Amino acid sequence: MKKTRSFSATLSCILCMVLIAAMALFATGCNDNSTPETPQTSGAPSSQAASTPDASTPAESTPEVTEKGEGATQFTFIVCDLDGKETTFRINTDETKVGAALLAVELIAGDMGDYGLYVKTVNGKTLDYVADGAYWSFYINGEYASTGVDMTDIAAGQTYMFKAEKA
């Protein structure tokens, strides 16, 4: 009887360690290390990127920023579609929540559910998870957000992004 308990305890301990390792790998795999607020240029050395732009500098190296809304608070909002194309907005608002500000300038739309606003449309592009497995994910300063867009307070200096992703 004592041998069976010892074996069970050892087996339980091993299973717990395997579960912990699997959870750690899963959490690491979810980390998005990209920095959406930094434009990517190909083939240009960093010293050239810091110099004054001239005729040889490609036009796409500096993203175009579209101003939206009116108000005392300002933040950057980036939309990254399924093709990887980024569109940058500077949002001006008097709202206190990111979701309310983006709804006010009609950059997002969706349905209210038990867990808050489920965003289906961003910058006029609708994704349907049921039909094609694509959805909008919400990021704060390049990190996957732990709060929904409608529950996120606007903070000075932060960049918010919706990124189209496929399951």
C-alpha cells in the first residue's frame, strides 16, 4: 500500500511540473514582441534613418497620421489589418475610456455582450470569427491588453492598437 501512495505522489508531482512547463510555454508563445509604433524600413542602415530625409528616402518610411475628434486629451491609435498594413490616427477627445473615444470618432463598432464591447469593425473593416476565423485583438503599447477597449482608461503617452488576427 505504501508503494502505491509513493508512486501516486511521484506521478502527481511529475504531472504538475509538466503542466507548469506547458503553461509557461503557452504564455511565452503569446508574447508579441513587435513594436507597432516604430515603422519598419527594409535595407536602410540606422544612421540613414536618423538623418534628414532627402529625395532618396522612401515616402513610406514616415507613416501618415490622421487627426480625428476634438478634445483636450490626445492619444495614438494604430490599426493593423490582415495584410499587415498599418494606419495611424491621432485621437483628440474628452472621453476617459479608449473605447468611448474610438466609438465617438466612428473608428470601431461592435456588439455589447456579457464581457463588454465585442469589436467587429475597425476603421471600416469588419472581421467575422465564425466565417473565417479572423478577429480584432487589442494592444496597449505593443502588449496584448488585459482589459477590453471599453474598460481601458486613456493614459497620456500610450499607444493603442487593434490588430487583425486569424485563429
